[in-house]
Amino acid sequence: MIVAVLDAVFKEQGVSQAGMDAYFSGPAFLAWNRMRSNMRGWGGPLSAAYIQGQAALQRQILARMADFDITPAEK
């Protein structure tokens, strides 16, 4: 879901789609992109369908956690 949030924030701040495509790495490299922030655009760009699908998956995970009374960690 973090990519969906970043996508929305970048759009709100006026970052172009080309700018976001250059920033986000491909799905296989997103963890490295988030950990180190020294990788930009490698293996990308991400499709809108991928971003939406990951956000929907995260919502399903959170709903299932709620079913088991699991509280997600907060930072």
C-alpha cells in the first residue's frame, strides 16, 4: 500500500507520471527501493493496475488481521 500512498502524495504535489515512473523501481526491487532509497526506476515502471492491486491486497490483509483480533504495528 505504501506505493499507492506515495503515488497519491506525488500526484498531489504535482509530480508528473514520468517523474514517478523514473522514481519507483519495478515490483521485484521495491523492497530495496524502500530500504535504501538509492535505487530509482530499476525494472519499472509500475502500472496503475499493479499499484491498485497491491493496495487492495493490503486492505484484505488488514481485514483478515482484524478477523483474528490482530492489531497491526504502528510507528
